[in-house]
Amino acid sequence: MAPATSDAPRASAASSRGAEAPSRAIPSYDVVTGEAVALDLRPASFATRGLAFALDALIIAVIGFGSLWLLIFLGVVVDETAMSALLILFVVGLVVGLPVAVETLTRGRSLGKFAAGLRVVRDDGGPVRVRHAVVRQLVGFGELWLTLGSPAVICSLVHPRGKRVGDLLAGTYVVRERSGAVSVPPVQMPPELAGWARSADIGRLPEQVALSVRQFLSRTARLHPSSRQTLGTSLAAEVARYVAPPAPAGTHPERMMAAVLAERRERDLRRLAAARGRRDAVATQLHRLPFGLGDESPGTGRPMNQG
């Protein structure tokens, strides 16, 4: 999958050419994912990233000095060769291994990023994996620690998303999470498509596709008309793969997607209500059993409330 940074120029170029956009041989999933993420996730500023790194560096320094003090306090004595090897392993584990583990387990949030309201994500907006964290930290060992951060500063200042070299190689970037979340109302069912949606066979939409559709429908008024048409057509084609029969002829792509999401939500609610009803019915039947039969301890034949 191509990085989202390569999709943005193509999407903007498509906006300026208007009618030429649909003829571009660009996979709809790539374009939609990249555009949807760009609409929802804002890259972190250089100053905020610097603050998060300073906090992380302070924490690493405290852990490092605390560990060395503990070794001295315990009186651990080794020869010079072993000490050099242990020191190298300790530094690499502290500067590379620990951040990799933290970013992987927290899906892109170190303690410094948590305090600054930041998170590392992939170019397509998804959570980072182990390989992304390993590449970021291995490259960061050189560009942040060995060179005192000068390559990272230059790269972050010139890149539109504030990426450093490690982000470029790993396919990631840092986004702001505390951006004033706005409550988005649920998608409403278009009245003219209610009958079709109720009788249609709607397959299980991938969560990333459904999320992209919701983000697109909530921001259509802020999109350029040509970009709105291009993205809407691409997303509708992706959604149509999971719906049969197709929407009535002449249906606007946005109306079709709204009908599918609204019907999908209603069916999920009905399934949850049915499951809750079955669970309540089973609980009622258990309570109606003769005293003690429903409360027997397994393998004893005795009620659990008796000695």
C-alpha cells in the first residue's frame, strides 16, 4: 500500500482537473483511506513533538541513572570486557528496546506522547506494529541521540506532516489526539431507500471501510466539489461490493452509502436486543428451577449456599 503522503498530491491534482479524476488508475481503497485519515487526524507540531521527546528522554535518563545506582549499591563487580558489553546492551535496551515495547503495547503512545496528547500512527491511520516501532527507534538512535537530533529537526521542519527520518522509513507520523472531538450524529436513513435497504443483503463491511464512509459523510460540506465527487464515487464502489441487489438506478452514491450504514446500524441493534432477550429468558428459567437445582456446586450435587 502506498503511503498516504503520495495520495494527497494525486487527490489535489484530481480536484483541479475535475472530470479527469475518475479516469486515474488509483485504487479506491488507497485514496479513500488516505483522504479519510487526512480529514480526521492532524499532524503534531514540531514544538509539541519536541516536548514529548524531552519528557521521554528525561524518563529514560532517570531509569538509566537509577539502574546504575542500583548496581553500584548492590556492589556488582565484573571485569572490564564484560562491563563494556553489558553497558552497550544496557544502553541499546534502554534507548531502543524500551521505547519499542512501550509504543507497541500502547499502540503508539509513550509517556511523553501521552502527556502531550500525541500518538504515532501509520500513514494509513492505523495503529503501529512492532516493525514500525523497531524501524523508528533504530533510526532514532542515530538521528536523535548520536547526532543530538539535528537530522530530525531539519526533516521535521521541512516535511508537511512533520516527519523525521525514522517516520519516513517506517511509514508513520505523529498526530494530535486532543483536538476537541466533535460529536457526530448517526447517519440517517434516506426515506426513498428505506425499502431497498431493509430487503438488501448487506455483507459484513470491513471496519476500516465503514469508518472511512462515516468520516466522509460527516465532512462532505467541507470538501471541494470535485474531491467530494471523486471520493464519494470511490467509496460507493467499495461499499457496493458488499450489497446485493444494487441500489435503484440513479441513486446518488452518498445516499446509497447513508442507507447502507443506517440499515447496518439498525440490524446490529436488533441483533443485540435479540441476544439480550435470549440471555434474560435463560436467566428467568434458571430462577424458576426448584430450590437448589440451579445453584449446585459442580460435581458435588450440593447447593452452594449450604455447608
